[in-house]
Amino acid sequence: MKDAWRKDWESIKSGRLISTKELAKILNIGVSTIEQGRITGSFPIGFIRIGRTIRYRVDDVEKFLSSHRTYKSTSEADEDM
């Protein structure tokens, strides 16, 4: 089940807009983490507001993910900090 989000990701990509809950599932973080970051302006992925509804563009999520380097070990990642 480690990559269960991949199936969901492929199905929601066609919609081009995703909810906060869907984004949290993709990033494997809590909805409240995204909401707090959005309120403070510290969350790195922009959002759009449609009335009272918050949505994220799939293209923005893909850009965010592709902008991060992939590591082979945590010690390698620690070197970049």
C-alpha cells in the first residue's frame, strides 16, 4: 500500500484541480498542516479560491514535486541542509 496514492493521483490528474484533502493524501501530510501553511503564507504550493472552496492546480503540485531533489539516503539529504 506504500504507493496507493499513485492510483488516486492518476485519477485526479484528469480533473486538473484537487482539494486540500486530496493534496494531503498525495503529499502524505495532514490537512491541518496544509491549512496552517496556507493561513500563514508558508505553504509552498499556491491555491485558488472558488467562492469558499480552496483548490490546488495539479500543474502547481507537479512543479513543486519536480523541484525537489531525490535522495538515496537520509545522510545524503542531511548534507544538503
